[in-house]
Amino acid sequence: MTYCVGLCVAEGLVLLSDTQTNAGLDNISRFTKMFTFERPGERVLALMTCGNLSITQGVVSRLERKIQEAAADPALESILNADSMARVAQLVGTELQRVQAAYSEPIRRAGATADASLLLAGQRRGGQPRLFLIYSAGNFIEATRDTPFFQIGETKYGKPILDRIITPDTSIDLALKTVCISMASTLMSNLSVGMPLDLAVIRKDALAFATRRRIERDDPGFAAVSQAWSVAIRKGVEGLPSLM
Amino acid sequence: MTYCVGLCVAEGLVLLSDTQTNAGLDNISRFTKMFTFERPGERVLALMTCGNLSITQGVVSRLERKIQEAAADPALESILNADSMARVAQLVGTELQRVQAAYSEPIRRAGATADASLLLAGQRRGGQPRLFLIYSAGNFIEATRDTPFFQIGETKYGKPILDRIITPDTSIDLALKTVCISMASTLMSNLSVGMPLDLAVIRKDALAFATRRRIERDDPGFAAVSQAWSVAIRKGVEGLPSLM
């Protein structure tokens, strides 16, 4: 299973994903689910993936090949030169459709599922920070002020804290704490989501990653947040008015 | 959908359920999912139900008929005179099997599902407070010190707070606050779970309900807990160490 969460707030974009994949409970591996693309000063993109790993890796590898081809021939289009973030989402959706067309039926006949979904976040020079959820069929929706976050994978454990805290005006600092709690709650309640994590933060108009790092199992910052949160919610619950 | 949660702690049993049922999004009704049985000084039982409403109502109505029959003829067995809580769980499971045998196949042919599960909680004179989860097949498991709570229905949103707070030694007062938060988180994130709620508290060895009441949408106690929790977690998140 997988848990990826992306937030689009006024100050920018915050993205966090786990790295655990599994084919059954007895076959667990580590694969990154976050892929980042940067042309400093021009555009910054992050993709997070969920679902059939052969499908999502196929999409990423096709997108990377297009980037190389466009580097050799600027007349070709890629996610690094497309003229809007919406067009980037279209290109990702199109590659997803192509990989699905090649493999989804054979995968289904083999008794597995080819479902896959992606979160795309980023900003191009001259545009706004934007966040898209791209479905298995290649169609997509965009985060708005009403719904400033998307989740893919094992979404439920980590949703209540997002529902309570995140608004479009939440600061990057608070958004980052909140996605860490959302992930920590998911890690605690679902064994199929696992450390380490991949984190990316994109500040509005910086057109480069403010943070792009791996959070390992023994990361002192993440551990401090998890532990401080355990203390805070215990204190919070104990301090509630009594119902008896 | 449904959300029911039951806790078995050293001080006793805490049970909370919602009351919303739906057949599709456009057909929402209110039905209690908590059924209580009391012989003060002798035994106290509560059942919470989830799944196909015709199945679970059928089970409860068969159990009630057996109670009436046993009242007329004490040689007959019912959940109010069975000689252990495990035997009560067996009787509930057997009635569930009988209702399933009569209806599950026709229900399946009609394109619906007959799945149902129940939580059974209670104590008989001379025994301990016990909590069981009874599955669709009539089999059941019991809560232990390792796993002192069960949930049925829409379980995920409300699980992280239980995982963090509940141990076998959690007080009834804290357990009650925690199930209210677990329910409030579920209500906030899932439209198919709805107020009002049914609450029951059974203190160890009291052999009667300490609390058995409906929590209406405008209940001041529940609203105060929900609101105090919103404030507490916002303060808690804001007070976390920064990750930037």
C-alpha cells in the first residue's frame, strides 16, 4: 500500500510520501513514490505515485524519455517545457493512458489490478503553484481553495487531521507539521505504509525546491514531531470536559 | 454506513454508535444500531450492529423472541440466562447464521450484500466485563488486554486516536472522551456516518448501565468535547517542533 499527501496553500506546496510497496503481506519492498523535476528559475515539479508499480514506473520512465528527447529537440513537448501546469497534467495523464492501454488488460487477466493514480504538484515561471490528482483513466482534477489537499493510497487514517487544520491560508510551517502527523497516524494504524518518507516543499515563486529530502526511520526531526504529538494529544484528550 | 466502537477496559465497557443508515447516497435514514438488555443485579448486555439492516434487525428480533420464550419457560436458553458471555456470543452468532441462511443468497441475487457484523458487550453476575466482535459467518473473537477495543463499519478515520490513547488501564472517563473524539473525527470526514449517537457505559460489577443515552445533534456535552478537541489539536499542532 501507499500513502501520499499533497497540499496547495497560499505560501506554496507541501508533499509527503511513504516508500513501502507490497505484493501481498509477505512481499514488501522499498520504492520511492516521489519523483521530482527541476529547472531552477524556470519550473519545479513533483509527481507522487500510487497503485500498480509497473504502471507508475512506466509513466515516469516515459516522461523522463520525453524530457531527454525535448532537450535534444526543443520543438518536442515535455513536462519541463509544456506551457502550463494544466498541460503538464495532460501529458502525465496521456502517458498513464498509454501504459494502461499496453498492460491493463493482460494484468487483469493475470488476476491483478492495473489501477494507478498520481499527484502532480509544481509551478512554472509566470504561473501559480498548482496541485493535480490524476486518475487511472488519465483524467484529472485540481486542488482549489475549497479543497486545498489531495491524498492517494491509504487515505483515511490521515484525513481527519487534514480536515481539521488545513485551509488555503495555512502556513508552510504548519502545513508541514500537519502532513507529518497525518503520515504518523497512518504509519501507526496501517502496517502496509512504511518509513522512510520522501518530503518536498516548494515555496511560491521560488521555482526551486525549498526542501527535498528523505526522512529516514531514525530522523530526529520527524521522531520529535511524532513524540511531541503523542504528548500533545494525550494532554488534549485528558483536558477535555468530562462527559460522565 | 455505520460507525460503532466498543472498549473493554479494567473499569468496564464503553460503547458508542451512530444512527445513520443509507441505501445509496440519496436514501438516508435513522435507525438505532445499539440494543441493550438489562437484568439489574444479574446481567447487562449491549449489541451494536453494522451491515445489512434487514439482517441485523432480524437477529435482534430473534434474540428478543427467545428472551420472551425463556421468560415463559426457564428451561429455554436466551442471551439473558445463558451461563457465560461466550455462550451469549455463540447464541448471537447462531441467530446471525440462521438469518443469513434464510436471506443471504436471495439478497446476493438481488445485487445487494447481506454482510453484517455485531459488537457484543456485557457482564453477567460472577463473570468479567467482556467484549466480542461477531462476524458475518457467526464466528467471533474477543477483546483482550492486547486489543482492548473493536470497531465496526467506517473504522479508519476514528482508529488513530484509539491506537494512541486506549490501553486496558485507561479510565472510563478518558475512554469516553476518546470514543467521542474517534466518532467526531469520523463524522467530520465521512458524510455517511451521522448524528445522533447512542452511548452506553457499563461499570465493572455494577450489572446495570451507568449511562445509556442518546446524544442528539445539539447535545451541549458532545459539542463542548468536539470544540475543545478542535482547539486542543490546533494548539497541539502549532506547538510542535518545526521541521523547516
